[in-house]
Amino acid sequence: MPDPSAEHPDPTPFVELIVKHERALSGYIRSMLPRIDDVEEVWQATAIELWEKFDQYDPQREFLPWAQKFAYFEVLKFRRKAARDRMVFSEEVLQAVADTHAASTSKLEARSRALQGCMKKLSADELNLLRTRYETTTTIGMIADQLQTTTKTLYRRLDRIRDRLAQCVRHHAALAEE
């Protein structure tokens, strides 16, 4: 009689890795596909393929590069299936995007860390305004009404906050490169 644990391995290590790297892997796929619906479809196919091949994963190696290889091939499969669509990148373009993504990952991660640090320097009101604007479906007009101000004033305020954040991130990025 076959060992039931061999047929159904513990999914915990896989789940932990997939959850940890979901954003990065999804971003990688998104960098190669123009439509978010296509990204979701390829993400699901990639996750299934990763689960099916997880027994081949070497835990001594980084999970993300291993998973990105599967994602890349799932994008190619999807692209071939959608070849009759006008908005399809050639394999050469996809390879260039994948190479560029790999080369810029560490810079993007450093900029993301810098942004998180810079956001901690904002006042509670500024942070709340950014979150309301970008993390909800609340419109500028609705926010302006809530704050009893004009949309023009609110746009200027948001511009100033974004400019300060951009300067702060550039400053931290320059320090990191030194």
C-alpha cells in the first residue's frame, strides 16, 4: 500500500514561499503582460505549475529566481495562445523585459525601502491623505468636501507631498549607491 504522506506532501513550505514572494512574482509577470486580467491568469497558471514541480525545488537556492523561470515560460505559453491578438510581444521583447526586470530588482527594492522610510517622516494628516487618495475609491472631490477645501488646493497639497517623497527617495537612493 502506498504511503499517503508521499501522495499529499505538507503544503506549508510551499505556501510560505508563495505568500512571501507573491508581490514580486506578480510584478515580474505584470512587467511582461499589458492587461491585468492576463497577469492574473498567468499568475494562477504559474502557481499551479510551481506546486506541481515543488518537489524539484532546492531549498538551498533562492525561491524567487526559480519561480520566475516558471512564470517566464507561462507568459510564453500564454503569449502563444493569444498570438492572434494585436498586443503581443515577441519572445525577444519578453526576454529583454525579463532581463531588465532582473537587473533592476535590487534598485527597486532599495527604492521601496527608502519610500517606506520617507513615508514615516510624513505627518499623520499627510499620511492619512495619501492613504485616502491611493488606497480607497474616494475621489479628490469627496476628500476635498470632507476636508472643507477646494480640489485645486488638495491637488497642490498632494503634489507637494509627492515631491517631498520623491526628493527623499532620491536622496536615500543616492546614499545607498555611494
